[in-house]
Amino acid sequence: MSSKQFELSRPPGDGISRIKFHPTDNSKLLVSSWDKQVRLYDTQKDQLTSSHQGHQAAVLDIAFGNEGAFSGGLDRRVLAWDSSFSQTTEVGRHDGEVSALEFVPMNGILISGSWDRTLRAWDSRVQAAASPVAKLDVEERVYSMSARGALVAVALAGRKILIYDTRRFENPLEIRESSLKFPTRCIKLMPDCRGFVCSSVEGRVAVEYLGIEKSNYAFKCHRQAAGDNTDLVYPVNAVAFHPVHHTFVTGGSDGVVSLWDPDNKKRLKQYQAYPTSISALDFNASGSALAIASSYTYDEGEKSHPPDSIWIKVISENETKPKAKRL
């Protein structure tokens, strides 16, 4: 691998479900995995600084709060990790597996989504298990969520997309059906909240704008020629936006990470393939580093596969800039 990236020491021993950088600290990286643990790394020192095994089953998602962090998973519980990353407390529970978490800093609300077909909002200032401040029934299981500012985008089974304003959480601002014809793997709001990007299990990505549907488009990616004019099609598991230039990366089960310019509808770069599926991606707060989780996602069933790994890739200033539009 390139000298401009390195592999984190002491990665999880079972599937990596999510990786998230701290919203202001470039070095703090939170990692959840199927080994029931949540880990906190200092990426600048290549050091595992803390971990907890408060869950009784796989951890599916994580989120940094204003202080500490949160996690949720197959044990149906939402846990808070205190600001010193030493103790956990239970925030609340769902009736089904917790599949997605997003923290909204402006109002201190944690949003959890579940396979029990509900969204629940929790007051992060409450230190012990409590009832949610809001509970919304949705028509299908929650697959993925993304929060920016006051907005939360929710991707459901059945290709439904819901957009909420967390200040008026009772009813969605928008309900739409994804333009992708197969189940959604990941959804990410654009940094300027003009729209969102979502990816599917069938090697496609959609770029969709709020209130301007005529500008929406989709494209094929993460495919490999298999001969006889056919392609091997891989799920696109992860999407992450650059915080400064608003270009985005995708990661697929082909082990490839690609960088895209959404306004010019172009691929800017395809990085060298990683050992196995890309399960998660995230840029740090300044956009100077990209964390990449290489972790087999079992799209091809049980088989021998490389060990899980997390790579920290140094990102240059010009690398993620969109190209100037041609006149």
C-alpha cells in the first residue's frame, strides 16, 4: 500500500460495521463491530485509547455526541459512553435491532432507527435510561440514516426515503422513493443540505436534490468486467462527503474506493484496491484524512477472507477539489 496511508494497529477481530471521526478532533476515530465492542482510536498516534463491550450482541452503528459517544446494535439497546470514555449507561431500548444512529448537535438530540419500524429521539442530557422524547412509526425497517444541521435523511427497506426537520420531528418534510431499483445500503446528506447521495446493493449510486427532482441522476459503479459482455456487480456499502470541497467517496464490496464530483458528474479518482470489501468510510473534520474499513461483508456467503483492517489515508488539498466546469 502507498506510503501516504497506514493500517491502524489492533483492529476489531470481527466485521467492522461503522467508523466515524470526531466532528472537531481530527485524530479521534470511533469504530463499531460485530465482536460486540466499540473502540476509540487516536489515529495520529496509531493508538487504541479506549474500548467497551457494553453490548450483548453485534454493534451496528455509532455516533459522537457533544460529549462522549453513543452506540446501538442487535441487542436492541442504545448506550451512551461518557466524556472520559470509561463508563457506559443505557439511554433506552427499541423493540427490534438498532440499525442506525445520528446525533444532532444543535439540539442535543440522538436519533435512533430500528428494524422495529420506528425512529426514536432521545435527550442526550439525560444520564439514565428514559423514555424517548419522540417516537415515530415508519412503514418499513430503517436501513441507514444521515444528519446535517437540523435535517435527518432516513433510508427504509422498500426503497423509501424520508427527510425530517428535527425541530419539527412529527412529520417528514419529504417522502420519496429512491430512484435506485434495489435496496439501499447507505444514505448521506450533502454538507450544504441541498440533497443527498444514496447507494444500493446493485452497484449504483443516486444523487438527489431536495425540491429539484429534475436535477437528480444515478450512475453505475463498483463493477468489474467478467467477459461475455457481462459485469460482476458489487454492493456500494459506504458513502462519505469531503467536508470542505463536497466531493464524495464510495466504497464497495469489490474492495475499491472511488472519489466523485457530484456537480460535474465525474469520477475524479479510483484508489488502489483494499484487501476485501469496504464496509465503512469517513473523512476527518478538516478533510485531511480518510478512514477506510476493509472488512468482508458476506455478500458471497461464508468463505475464507482477509482479516479486518482500518486504513488511514492522507488526503492532499488538491486531490478532492472538484474540477472547474468547462464553458
